Amino acid sequence: MNNDDDSIESRLRRMRPSEPPRELMERLHAPRRRFLAYAIPFAAAAVVAFAFLFQPPSEKARFDTAKPSDLRVFLPVETRSELVEVRDLGVIEMAAAPMRLIRYTWLDDVTYRDSAESTFRRASHREQIIPIALETY
């Protein structure tokens, strides 16, 4: 059996790969135009994006510095909080006693006014999670 292995190995050592077809070699050495067909539009888009993102601000976009007489102070004149949702999150086990977690969702609406009677409103939501201790018997 050892002789068969030796003869196979000696035949394998003598083998050489055949030459690839000439058409294949020409295609492999041909210039890669397909890459350029994709790269040129992407490069152009990058140049355009770069030009728009990093252009200097125009004269219209510049703001003059504010003078103290131009500043207005808005103070809250009306505040409303509306309960939107109450959700029971479940019971958790604590070291002392179990706790029930309740989540409250509020909608806060605040109206601001300045000395010139200009007003604006700001609405935001907030959430509270309140733990409630449960008694066990």
C-alpha cells in the first residue's frame, strides 16, 4: 500500500497546471471600466454635497448682535397639566415588601407673555413612575 501512495505522490509532483485560455487572460488584464462607471457619479455627488455643506454663510443669514433694548423677557402666565394615561406596570419584589409600579403620563401646557403682550405656548409631556407599597398578610 505504501508503494501506491508513493507512485501517486510522484505523479502529482510531476503535474503542472495548464495554461489558461488566451481570452480569459485578455479579459483579466483589460482596464476596469465597470468600476469607473460607478465611481464617477459617486465622486461627483460627494463633491456637490461637500460644496453645499461647507459653503460660507450668506450675508442674509448673518444676524446682528442683539442690543439690550431688543431683548424681551417672557414669563409664564398660565400653566395646565392634563393627565393623559395611567398604566399599571406590575408588581416587583423588593427586600422589605412588594411594590406596585404605576406610570402616569402628563401633558404640560405653559403660556408665556412678555411686556408687549406677545405670547407663545410650549407643550411637553412627562412621565412619572410611582411605587406603591403593598401590604402582605
